[in-house]
Amino acid sequence: MLIIFPYETDAPIYHWPFATVGLIIFNTAIFFMTSAMVLPEEQYDLVQQTLWLQFGVWHLGAWYPWQWITANYYHFDFFHLLGNMFVLWGVGIIVEGKLGWWKYLLIYNLIGIVSCAILQTLMIFAPEVGAAGASICIFGLLAIAMIWAPANEMSVFVLFFYRFFTMEVTVYSFVTFCLFLEVFFGILHVMFSASQFDEHGIIVFISSATLHLLGATAGLGVGLVMLKKGWVDCENWDVFSVWQGRNRLSKEQLAEEALNSEEGKRKLAAARETMHTQFLNYLKADEPAAALAVHRRGKLQFADWRLAEPEHVQLIQALRKGQLWDDTVLSMVEYLHLYTERASLVRLALAQLLVEQLNRPVQGMKVLARLDPKQLPAPQQQKLAALRKRAQVEAEENPFEATVDDW
């Protein structure tokens, strides 16, 4: 006798498993309300034929589509229920932990309904027997967990005859082992069934293993579609990311990878354009301080951030108009490091601001020393000469002014 069921995982759980606990309670309640222990034999037979998935009845007048739902909540005996509920807890906390309760319930029931519909169709000519249990849905969840969290670990309880122990295994290893067992027993069933005919002369290949694999196939499809569509965030622990080794990348490496991707480049360009538009709007609204703040933030966030030369001149003019002298000086110095179109005029305006507004004549003289008068129109040349005289006189009165050399 071998019993294995998971009870804990290290996979990140963002939603408390309300739905998983609810499903366990609901399945248990349905079992005790419909079991042979509490119902007379005739009522039990009627309930069973109503709730389980009947085979060989897919024809007009004998079609019970509600069984595609009810069969997933009906169990034949207590050990059937107990085994399913233990595994449901172990795998349900992983899937619901990533989705939340309502998406989880939607997927759980969708897997059951689709699988039961397919199964009943495949069993059109089978004898009027049936199937029931949450196994189809649970194997669907197992397949999803293997796609979304293969490298995460599960704590597993193992009972082997009269000895028991616990162990840590990856989700991928646990699900692969479960699927291997189903394939193995499914092959054995086919081998034995091939030599036997039922009373209608039909070989019946469908077994519980087939049902489980059908549910796993449905879950595999759901898990892959949701992952590829970006409807679930596996934080690079999904099967494809693990194969590529991306689950071992640091946050910095992942951020760099995202920025270098085509989608990342598009988002970065869109964010940059939004910030640039915001900068222009502040200039247009005559809010130079806000425009300057956006410009400085842009330099921090974008390596290629740079204003067009006319825009930088507009910023300088707006700051001067607002009498934000210190910010004007810094913007002028930045201009001189980046542009040459109007460098002489900006240098003259910078020296004038230093001398006349900030009382920094020594620094003003250093700025003027790097200015060639021939690069200025005649009126500005006269202004340059007058400014130099004033700066020299004031510098003699304050010879201890601290200066910056690279202006």
C-alpha cells in the first residue's frame, strides 16, 4: 500500500486558499449527504444515477448535462474522497495562491466541465456505467502547478505499508511521478481490456487513469494559455523561465533584461515621451520650477535624456523671468556643456547674472575670460566691456570669493 499526498509548499502564495478550503468542505458535505450510510438503497441508487457522469446515454432524451458539474463533486466512498481532498489541498494552495478565489474556482470547474463533456462523448457506445470524483479537476490543477511552479518544493507525506515519513520534492517531480503512475496503470488496463469484451461486444479502454490524464491535459492547456497571455504572474518560476535559468537571475539582472526587451524599450520610450510632454506643458504654463524638476527627473531616469537646444534656451529664459537665479545659473552651465549654437550669448548672460544678481564678480570674470569678443555682435561687445570693468572693480573689493574653474 502506497499513499502520497502534499501538504505544504514554498511557492509564493498571494491569496489565502479560501476556495480550496471551501471545495474540501463542500465535497465532504456532499459525500455525507449522499452516501449509502445515510440513504436507503433505492434513494442512494437514484442519487448516484443523477449525480455521477453516466456513460452510454449521449442521445436525445437521455442527456444529463448537469452531470458535467455534479460528477466532479460526487464520490463513491470515503477513501475516494479522502485521497482527493488531501491532494486538492496540496496543489490548490499553489494555484489559488497565484490567482485568487474566483479565478481559481472558474478554472477548477471549467476543467471538470470540459473533461466530462469530452469523456461522455467518447463513451457514447459504452455500457451504462459511469464515473465521478474530483480527480479530473485535481489532475488539471496538478498540470497547471507543474507549468507555473515546477522548481518550487512541496512537503510530501508518504505512507508505505505501515511506515510513514515526509520528504521535500519539487512540484515538477511530484506531478511527473503522479502522471507516470497514471500512464502505467492506463497501459495495464488497456492490455487487460484488449482481451475482454463487455456484454455488448465493446472493448472498454476507459479507466480512472484515462480520466485523470484527460483532466491533466485540460489543465495543461489552461496553464499554458494563461502563462503565454500574461494572465498569471509566476515571477520567472514558470517552466519556461526555469528551463532558461531566469529564476536564478538577480532583481537587477531581471530589470536590465526587461529594459532591453522590445516591450521594455517601447514602454521606456512612451514614458520618456510622456515626461517630455509634461516638461513642455509646464513651460507653456509659465511654471519654470516645475519644468526644471521634470527635466532633472528625466536626467535621472533616462540615460539619453536631453532637451533640444531651443527648449533649453526657453527653460533658461523662463527661469530668468521667474528670478530663480541659482537655477538659472545651473541651467546656463549645463547649456555650455552641451551646446555651441548660442554659447557666447549664454556665457555673457551667465557672467552678467553672476555679477549683477548674485554678487560673484570673481566667478563672473572667470566666465568672461573664456569668451571671445569677436563672437558677439557689436552691441553685446560693448556690454561685455562694461561688464568686465564692473566685475574687476567689485572683485577687488571681495578678493576671497570662492570660485568654480570649469565654468
